Amino acid sequence: MIRGQAFTIRTLHDLVLMVVRLRYEKGLNDKARERITDIAQTNGLLDAAGKPTSKYFALIDDEVEKLARELTGHTKQAAGLCACGCGRMVRGRAKTATQACRKRMSRMAA
Ligand SMILES: [Zn+2]
């Protein structure tokens, strides 16, 4: 995935990647934002308010995580950001934001 590239959405996974770009990429124009939000809401990845759903978080995998890190500029050791790459902030010295994140991390490590 190259930053700023024109996008095609064929699978739900493609759509998750687009939602990541929608959330973190600064340069997306309004038309692209509208289109991604629309498709993501249709597919249940964003709620009516444009907030990511549990379905979205469940679909996050290595590739999605990498893209999120690339776009946010957060590295693995970045303080305050969930280690699974979901983009949530963590509290205190926790590495992951939620129980689901921890599960995701252990699945990735396996
Ligand atoms: Zn997480």
C-alpha cells in the first residue's frame, strides 16, 4: 500500500485498510473520505457517527497494523498507543488497550 495511491476496494480487508487511511491519513480529500465512510458504514465497519465498530477492530491484521503505524508514525515502542495497532490509546503502563487487543497480539505472536 502506497500512501496517496488511488484505491480499489474488492474485499473487506481492502476496506479495513481504507478505513485506516480514512482515520490516519492527512492528505485524503473530502470526496475520498465520503466514499470510504459510506462503504464502511454499509459494511458495518463504521457506525452512523463514523466511529470504528467492533467488526472493524476484529478485522485488523498484520498488514492493517503496519499501515496504521506507517500513517501515524508510531513505532512499536511508542508510548500511549496500543501495541496491536488498533489506534486506541492505552492507560498507564498497559501495552494494549482492551482484552480483544491482547488476544489479537497473542494470535499474532503464535
Ligand atoms: Zn489495540
